[in-house]
Amino acid sequence: MSRRGIDWFAGDGFAQSEIESAFDRGLDEATRIQSNRHRTVHRIAAENSSRDAQPSAGFILKTHHVATGRHPLREALKRRLGSSPARREWLALQSLLVKSVYVPRPRAWGRLEDGDEILVTEELSGTSARDSFRAATPEERPALADALGRTLQTLYQAGYRHGDLHLGNLFVTDDRIVLLDLQKARPLKNSNERLHDLATLELSLARAGWSLDERSAFRAPLEPTAHFESALRRFLQDHVRGRARRRHRVGRDWAAAEFDGLRGLREQSLSLDSLREIIQSADRNPSPRQRRNGRIHLTEANTGDRVVVVKRVESRGLRRALGDQIRGTSGKRAFHKGQRASLLGDRAARPLAYVEERRLGLALRSWLVIERVGEIDLDCITPESPELARRIALALGAWLAEAHSWGLSHRDLKAGNVRMTIRDTSIDFWLIDLEDLTGPTNLTDDARRHSLSQLNASLSDEAFGLDARREALEAYLAHVPFKAEKSDAAGIAAQIARQSLARGHRWRGIGCDLSRHRQDDQDE
């Protein structure tokens, strides 16, 4: 035990002395980089110099709260088994550094008097990958992707996987990307184990705004096996399940909403007073948009710097009220499904709250408050030129391909349930009607064809011609081809055309020669 109360297990004397001096001076907000219930990270400036470090070099001090955190007994058992987080990371850094993997240089490992363990590494000069990847222009992204690919190739060639690979655990230096937070690093048992790394990174890159094409180009040199998409969906399922279990409850992300005889849930970011004002304002609106013979009312309202949409749904009848008693009201279902979807990004409008009015235990009506997204409904737009129609179609095909590759879908995927915004450099889409969101799950070819047919049938001939529809399908198939035999683009287009026309929706099939398709039906 050192005179500062640190029991050092490994490391060099200079780093240990500098850390002891830092504890003597006191660690405060000025040195703290990050803090949560699991660990706290400080940046420590070196006050002296040595032969092993530049005079200006500093240290990163990571304190693992194994004794003072939420699960001290569990962490004590891990320590006795030689599996504490600090020990695992120290050993991983030692091994990977020898194999020329880009990781911080480990300098010391020890235990504090209160039982928490500390890990000390050299400070790096550069920027966090999360900031670098978000700020990168499309022209700069290939260089970042190449640097990240080289780092991961080196890691996998060394026979290791990271275990928690996302942009927050990467650091960009002058010419390379360094791996951080390696407490979950493990030797690879087989090549498929790296798929978990690539799946976690896929979600992180998507959240940073990287397109499906950019992410696919990054993965290509790493030669992921054909099992990548199934590994991705398993990760997404686990991610949503775990995050929802920890965060989706009153006291964490949610708060109870109860006022004027109404009850429900709200996000912590939306105050009860704001919610009450939103609901009252919506009910006072003399001319809401109505759907389903007036059973559904849609109204917009302002709250602070946000514009929200309020959806009020009437039960209207004992049969529907009894059904809502079993499955939950429209507002409740939409809130829960939309909140789960938000754990994977912003592909759908974000629900902020729902409340219900009940009498004798049965729901009479529900209100759902969601953020307004997009500028126009997809089924309301008529592109002013074939070029714009083609641009929208290509973006729509890629957007739906990404959703299906993640195992995400919608039971009523018609254009009226899709909002969009057209920008100079991008076209963005969002799903609404949240109670029909599904996934992540394994989508069958039939389910995917059904979604494509729903969407195709809901777009008028005047808005999108056959050429634009073909290009949308080609963009979709380029990323998520069908698995079944005879799944060429022409055959799939024929199937979608038949199913779309059978729906009798907005698409009439003008210019589409279905004679061959009808013959195919007879042959079948």
C-alpha cells in the first residue's frame, strides 16, 4: 500500500507517483471528463518529466466503482475471480500493445482504500470519434472509414474482438483511430464473433448520420460473412430489450401524468403543466383534422421551442373499449412502441406523452402527444420534375432498405403514414401512426414484399412514374436482396405490381404491361 492509500498491482513508478500527487492535490470538476455510476474518468496533467514520457504528456485516470457503485457484492465476486473491469482492461491493453494494435499505452493499475480500482493510461492528442464522425463531410468520411477499417483489421488479425465497439469508444489522432475502453475485449473464438463488433458500430455510425451506402462501403474490406444481418438484428433486439428494461420506467426516462381526471405517462423532458396546456389547447381547437369518420382528431400545438401533434382517439362503443382494455388504448400502444423505436434512432416521430380518460374502468378516449416531423406527407407530394421524382424514389428505396435490414417495419406502410423533408443535400423520412411499428425482428421475404406493395399502391401514378418506381426498387434490392430463388428484379417487380393493384389503392398501373404477369399467375 502506498502512502497515499493506493495499492498498486502493476505499472511504472513515474506514473504511479504522478497519480498519487494528483490525489493529494484533489480531483475535481476541472479534471473530470466523464462520470457515471460505473466509473469516473479524469485527465491528469503530468507535473514532472521522466525518460518514459514527454514533459507535457498527461494521463487518463479511470476509476471503476466496483466497491462504491450499485453492485458492490457482484463486483467483489468478480474481483475474487480475477475478472474485475480494471484488471481485464489492463491485461487487454498489455496484450494488444505488443501486437501493434492502436490502443492507449497502459501505465498503472491499482486499488483505492475504498475498494474502487483505478486504471491509468497515457493521454492521447486528438478528438473523440463521435465528434469527428458527426462533423465529417461526405468528402472526409472515406478517409475516416479507411482509418477505422485499418484499426479493426489490426485488432482482428491480433485475434481479439472489442466487445463494446461504438464511436464513444474510439479516438481520432493525426493518422489513426485508437480503440478505448477495452474491458470487454476478448480473444476471438471464430471469425463470426467479430460480427457483434460490426453490429454495434453499425448503430453508432447510423446515429452519426452516415448513410447506408457509406456504412456498407466501410464494412466491405472487413469481409463480414453472410450472417452479418442476422447478427445485426440479434444485437438490435438485445439493445432495445436491455435499454427499455433499464430506462423505460417512471423515475428514469418517464414520469407519471395525472391531471383533470386523465392518467398516463410522459417523458421527463415534458413538464406536467406543459402537457396539460397542450391537451387543453388541442381540445379547444374548433377545426381539427379528422379521420375514421371523426373518431380520430389531429391537432398541432406549440410547447416551448417544439411543435407537437396531438392525436385524440375515441373508443366509441363497448366492443372497442373492451378491446382497448386488453391490448391498451391507441395512445398507450403508440407511446410504448414509439419510445422503443426511439432507442434505435429517429426513423419515427418521437412520442412525448399519452393520457387516457376512463369511466368504470373502461377507456373512453386517449390522447397521444408526438413531436411534429417532416414538412409534408409522402402521399401529398407531386414532384415538379422527373429528376425530383427520381431523387425521392432513390432516397425512399434506400430508407426502406435500411429499415428492413434492421428488421424494422410497419403494419400499415402507406404513404400517408410517412412524413418527409426535402433538403438540398438529403431527403429524410419519418414514420407516424406509431402503434403499427414492428421490430426489430427477422422479416420474411413475403413480409418485405407486402410492405413494398403497400407503399407502392399508396403512391399515385401522377406523382411517381414507372421509371421512378423501378429505380426505387433497384436501390432497395442493392442493399437487401431477396433470399428466395428466382428473385430477380423483374420478377419481384411483377409480384409487387400484382399485389399493389389488388389493393385497389391510389396506383392504377398506368403504362404497366401486366399481360405477362397474368400469364405467370396462370402458370403458377
